[in-house]
Amino acid sequence: MYRKTGKYKSGIKHYCKGCHKKIGVTKTNRCRSCAAKYGWKNRINKSLNLKHGFYSIHNPNIHKCCDCGEPIWSNPKTKRCKSCENKRRFKLRIMDNKGDKNGGFVHGKGGRKYPKEFDKKLKRKIFERDNYTCQKCYIYPCNDLTVHHIDYNKQNNKENNLITLCRKCNLKVNANRDYWYAYFTYIIELL
């Protein structure tokens, strides 16, 4: 199996340099777990040491996390290691769900419920008026139709404030509200 040189003679016990467990003959003289730990530490030490050419500090793929200071082996544009970035995103997600800091917050009207007048009869009446077609993408027939409030006020259920949209378009028109308010007001005047 092994060549019988002075180092590998049978009968000699070998121990791990790291944890001093009894092991068989290996190239590193370490058990698997210590070899893995040592290999990682060795790579980090090489990256922070100027003596080693390829793993030098001038390598653009090696930099430190701005929060914890651990070396990052990735794109130089990243500022944080994965664990610090996940912590930061979790904090932002918790903060964003609170009141006016939430992206969906518009003048405090987003959490209101629809009034009783906004029922199936009214929706069906709007769908019939618009011929069961989305008034933005003009897809007919569409299974996922919704009724959209043009002025984004749930309490205003007048027929000239309601328009038929498919679900995809209804999601798109929640951004850039001033533009879509003017656009749909113009379309309602034409109907």
C-alpha cells in the first residue's frame, strides 16, 4: 500500500496536528475536519499576507465586509458578507412594514376597506360597460378581470371613477399614479 520509507514504516502511530486524534497516514498529517479548518484559515491568511503572490491583498476579488470585517471572496462591488447582508435586509423588511415608511403607503388610504356599495353587481356593470376587456392592454376575453379605481380612492365608487383592468395591468398602474390617473380619465371621457 504505502512505500516503506522511514516516515511511513508500519507500526508507527500517526496523530492529527490539530486535535491529536489517532489517524492513518495522510499528506497533511491532519484529520479531515482539521484539514478543512486549516485549509480555510490558510487561504484567509494567504489572502491577507503580502508575501504570497496570487493571494495578495492586491487581488481585486478579496476585500473585507464593511460590518464585521471578515474577508469576502466575491465580486468587489459587494460590501457585506452573506450573513451581514441577510441581517441588514431583515431589519429593512421589519422597518418597511411600519406606517409611512412602507413603499405602498399613500396618504394613509391603503389600509382602508372597500365600502358595501362596491359589490358584485357594480363590478358586473363595469365589466359589461367595458365589454369584458382590459382597458390598458385590450385583451379579450380575459379570465382575471378586476375593477380599478381611477383616483385610487376606495371610497369613491362612481361609475366614471371605475375601469376594467386585468390583474397584471392593475399591478402595473399602482406605480406612477399621476400618469395613470390622467390616462384613465381620458379613456373614461371617450367611453
